[in-house]
Amino acid sequence: MSANATKAYISVLLLPRAILHYATEAMSRSKSQNRSAKADQRPRRPASQPVRPPAGQPASQPARQPTSTPLKAEPVQAPTFSRTGVDATARLPEAVPTILETQPDANYALIDSGNGQKLERYGPYRIVRPEAAALWSPLLPQKHWEAADAVFTGDTDEEGPGRWRFPRATLGETWPMRFDDIAFHGRFTSFRHVGVFPEQAAHWRWMVKRIKACKAQGHQPRILNLFGYTGLASLVAAHAGAEVTHVDASKKAIGWARENQALAKLDQKPIRWICDDAMKFVLREGRRGKTYDGILLDPPKYGRGPKGEVWQLFEQLPDMLSAVEAITDPKADFVVLTSYAVRQSFYGLHELMQEVYAPRGGHLASGELVLREETGGRALSTSLFSRWTLGPENE
């Protein structure tokens, strides 16, 4: 290919789409048959091979290729909820920032953290996992870290895949754990999670008090747990006396939740286990006129429903929360929203909750969930939250 043809070819790659057609026609009018013939003989890049960008331009990240035939994506067409007629200046009394701590106990402790990792104790095991928020240096000597029973290696993203390494002895997939009076399974998953988020204990103990207060007034509260994972929050609510509906898109997670229910000997408690897309379920409940006295939401940044429905936190959370408000009972007690999305601020959740729940009245507290290290010193922030209550927070 001549130098002129090479320049023309590269120029086509760099031209904006608006003038690409014009440039293509100009090249086709070239009278140099030799140049065109050589261009036609140029090796073609296979369709699966990404095109190399021109020099000086960054390469885009290729999409992750699925290892099996993917489910057909069926995005849920949620309505865009209008705020017409709502006083945009109305605000709830608020407590910000609210920092909720989970202290170490016999079942769980944050032993040490630093250098992008955390050393934790889950029941009998010491476990090392990635923790991007641990920017500081560890306090304990290296020997404490080297004595870990399990170490997760691989993707440091919250939902990134990897594998477990067992330096001392090979461990089974599950082991017995307890939260207060409730038995459940700790579990080594392929996405660094262990079947429980201990920082949520601050919400759970607060929820138990409110459920028991409601029961004392002669009413059995109806609790909805969306994105319920392995079901510990659902078991805590049922154990306290609530009627619980647990929703998760993963059949595997629903199976784990049922195993935990059996281990906790709570089989007779009123819990509905539902494998469904959370948005579809909430919209369907709204059409049925079903309402709940307490609602928990712990949505991921990204996820898929059982039929390939796509969940994107930053795109769909506003509509999800509006749909949730529609099934919040007029005399409901609380709504708790938690997020592990690292590029969000708790103020983002807070202002969204203000917008949606201000017309109902009540109170709003928002902030961060943190784990306090066993030494009583440093606190590790793990997630953001915002929770609405009809009555005061401390009731």
C-alpha cells in the first residue's frame, strides 16, 4: 500500500461519523487501480478480534465474554414515577451523618486491616480478603496474617471472581456460625463473600427492637427483604416475630437461605422464599395492592434476574425506590436502604430517600456502616445506608 493510501485509510478511522460517508465516497473515486487492488488484498481481521486503535488513542476495554450461552436480557420497563404536585421543598427531620458500628464479639471480629486487605475472624476461622478501603498499614505483625485459615485471591472488585487458598488445612465449603440466637452457615463463595455481611448487624438489632415493639401493640408486622441473599436478615426478622417475604434473583442464594432456616430451626416461621427479579416483584405487588410495614433493600451495583433481567444501580434505583414507596403501608414503620457502591456518597441515597418519603412525614437517618477493629482503634467503612422511620429513630 502506498503512503497516500495508508494516510487515507487511517484518516477514515479517525473521521467523525457525520462525515464518514463523504470520506468513503471520496476514496472510491480514486483512479489508482493498483492502490485499490492492494487494499483489497489486505488481510481481514477476524470478527472476534478487536480492532487496534490508531496510535496515541487509548484502547477500549473489551466486553467480558461469557463462558456459556447467556440468558437473553429482558430489561424491566419500570415506569418513570412523576413528582408532579409534590412539594419539592418538603424535607424530613434528618440525622446526618449517622455512623453505625458493629463491635467484635464471639462470632465475628475485624482483627486487623491495611494494605488493601482485612483480617477477620468468622467463628473458628481467620480469613483474609481484599478490602480497597483499607488504605493504611496493618497494625499487627505479619505472623498474625500468615496464621490465617483461608485467603481469597483474585479480583479485588466487590463482585469479582477469584479463588480461596487454605494455607493450614483444606476446609469445607461451609462451617457453623451464629448471630445472637440464630445459627447459620458461613460459606466460601467464588466472589470472596462468606455468606454474611457482619456490618449489617447494626441494622438487624435495631430492626428486632422495632418488630418487638410492634408485636407488643398486637400487630404482626409484614417485612419485605429485597435482594435478600442468604437470608440472615429474613431469619432475624422472623425470629423476632415478623411475617417475612424474602426476594432474591438467585436460585442458589434461595437454596442457601433455606439451608440456614433449617439450621436455625425456624422452619415453622412465616417466611416466603421467592426467586424473582426485584423490580418485577415490587411492581406486581403494587398492582395487587399489597403493602408492607418494613422494607429492607440491599441492591448490588449490577445484577441479572432469573430471566436475564438487567439491574444497574445508578440507572434504576430511583424508579425502584419509588415503586417501593408505593407498597409501603400508610402506617409502615421503616424502610432501610443499603448500598456497597463505592462511587456513591451516602448523601446520594439520603437525598433520594428525602425526595421519595418526605410526603409521608417521619424521620430520616443516613450515613455509613463501619466495623471497629478488635483493638478498639480504627474503624473500617464498608457500606452506605439511609433509613426512613415513621416514628423517631430511637423508638
